[in-house]
Amino acid sequence: MATSENEKKMKILCLHGFRTSGSFLQRQISKWDPSIFSQFDLDFPDGVFPARGKSEIEGIFPPPYFEWFQFDKDFTEYTNLEECISYLCEYITTRGPFDGFLGFSQGATLSALLLGYQAQGKVLKDHPPFKLFVSVSGSKFRDPSICDVAYKDTIKVKSVHFIGAKDWLKEPSEDLATAFDSPLIIRHPQGHTVPRLVFHVATQMRQPRSSYVLGPQKSSVTITKF
């Protein structure tokens, strides 16, 4: 029997962090309860460009490593960003349609940009609107010429934002969440990483207009509303 529309898995494009890889992001979220993934068809592409410097995961996870674009120390000037956007739009068009994005760090920042650009009619005009965005340690771009377009209006995509108490991108992650309509914010006590996630947490993630705190309990993660 064919799968009904209601049972069809959501197809999610998963964009990795700076100087890592699609395979590494796949490993990062492998700490989540496997039952979570039954709802999704996940695609993990590698970044457009080979890493142009040392990767923080050297010795932890094997190469090759990739980056989506390059940037200056203030994250206000970007190199190869337009090439990256063109590549991803082509990837989405030929491999999609996709229902949403999951991104870590640079991948989350880039995903949010594409969502904002699509909402403003700048990219992916013929692609169906995205339905879901999961951001782990994401942030906004800082170039005003980008911000004035991508974040001009509230992005009306269901979004989940993982924000770590010790993450060096904690405040930028908070700021990114404000760009979305009724974001679900999940706070955890760790740093710049993907926290553990168990199934009952994912179930509660579906609740709108909520903020949660994740805390360790034995080897798992618990969730309490506050």
C-alpha cells in the first residue's frame, strides 16, 4: 500500500558546521533517540569548499572537512557566500523538494538566511515554502545589506532553537530566534555542541510558544518547562 500524505516523512536538508562535514553532523545528531528520526528523511551534503584551515575536529573525526563560505573575524564580510547560495539552491531544486532545514553553527546560520531570502522572493521562488527549521548554535548574518532583506519580516516557519548556556554563540543564537514567528527555544547547559535529545523531548518540541531547559540526568537528558 502506498504511503499516505499524512504518513510521509518530512525531507530535511542538514547543513553542517564550519570546517566539518555532512558525515560529522550525522554523527553529532546520532546521540539523539533513534525513534526521533522515524519522522524524517535526512540529507547530509558536504560544504561547497574544502576547509582552508585547521578544523577543530581534527583527531576527533576523520577528514575531509568542508566549509560553506568564508568570513572575517567580525563576521561582517563574507567570501564565496553568493556561490554557496547558488550551489544550495541548485541542490535543493534538483534533490528536493525539501520540507525543512536542520543546521549546526554555520549550517544553521546559512539555513536561516535561505528561509528569509525565500520569504522575500529572493531565492527558490518555485520551491514550496519550507515548514520546519531546527537550529543548533545558529546566528544571524551581520552585514546590513543582508539583514535588511533576510530578516526584514518575521520568518513564518516553525522553528526550534537549541541554545547552550556555555556556547560562545549563545547571544547570537538568542537573536536568531527573534527572527522567527513563535520560536521554540530549548536551552541546555553545554557549550558549542549538539546536546543529547530523547524521544519525549522531541514530542514536547511540537508544542508552540514554549521555552524549555535541558539538563543531564544520569546518561540522558530531561526536559522541564519554565
